[in-house]
Amino acid sequence: MNYPAAPWKLKGYAVQTLQLVNIEQACKFIPSELEIVSLLPGKTLGGIYISCYESDSFLEYNELIVVPGFVRYREKIGVWISHIYVDDRDSVAGGREIWGLPKEMAKFTWNNGSVNVSQNNRELCTLRYQQGLLNFSTWWQQGFNGGSFSGLNKELLFFEYQSKSQIGLVKGNIEIHQDSPFASLSLDKPWLTLNLQNLELIVDAPKVSYP
């Protein structure tokens, strides 16, 4: 496979949902050595991120990331990615071989205000987003730095990412098919949906957290 070395630099747009997830549900998708970070009693923060990386990116592809919760290991805090789908085989190979992410191939269909993701004629999810009842038409420029854990060859990895984009608050509705591998996380009731335009994302090379 022909994929670039890390860090990867990606540009495009994305839609991000955020919602509270029951820790009892999240722990089924998170390794036991990671401590789940609780925002409220019995709840962690999870969500779905769907993006389109366009020209001027190291690779051009679409991506669906499923986050069951925030986690902690020693002094580091970040997200755990339980499911991740793309539509480019080089991205699959690079994600698996560099970061240890469980990337799989899927099909993405973007329409005006919606995106559908399916795999092998099986519906995974459909995310619809539109301006809400309140006038959230004002966009603002925002940078964000974060981290994520992953696993490769029995090693726990941690990698950081930096992003900046124009952010708009929108009304989001997501349908997750009952046969979807992440359906039991109940991520279909987001309390916040963000529309990210002019997105610039840098994903750093991972570092070994243990052994």
C-alpha cells in the first residue's frame, strides 16, 4: 500500500456529534486497562465524527469515527476509537499499520445536509444536520488539540492531533441501524452537533504508553 508517513495532514469538512454515553454500555467497547472518565455519575462523553478530506490532504477520503467515551491511562487523557470506517484502502493500511486503528472500508454518500455510511450493503448510520430553531448562523474559527489511544502488537499507543476549523452549531439527527456494530452504544440522541468547515487536521505519529 502507498500511504504517507505520520504525521498526516488533512483538509476538508466534517460533522461532529457529542452526547453522554452510559458507562455500562461504553465499557463493552473499551479495553479494561483504560479508566473511563466520568462527566456525570454513570456517564462519559462519546459521539460520532464523519469527515470528508479533500485536495491538499495527504490522502483524499471519507471517514467515520465512533467514540464510546473518554479514557485515562496514567497521566494521559484522550478518546478511545472503537470503530472507524473509510473509503480508501491506503487509509485503511496506514491507519492499521501506523496507529493500530481498526479501520474498515465503507461507502459514504453525502447529500445536502446529510451523509449516509454503509458497508457491504448494510446500513451503518445516517446523519442529518441543519440549522436549528435558534439562529446559530454565526460561524467562529476555533483550534482544538486532543489525544487518542489505540493498540498495536499488544502495545497501548497514544497519539495527539491538532485541528482548526470554522465551527457552526446545527441541529443534528442520527439514525443508527440495529445491525450496525456500534448500535448498542445508543449514539442516536446527540445533545450537540457541530458543522466543521475549512477543517485543517494534523494527526501525529503515535507513542507507546506501555509496556
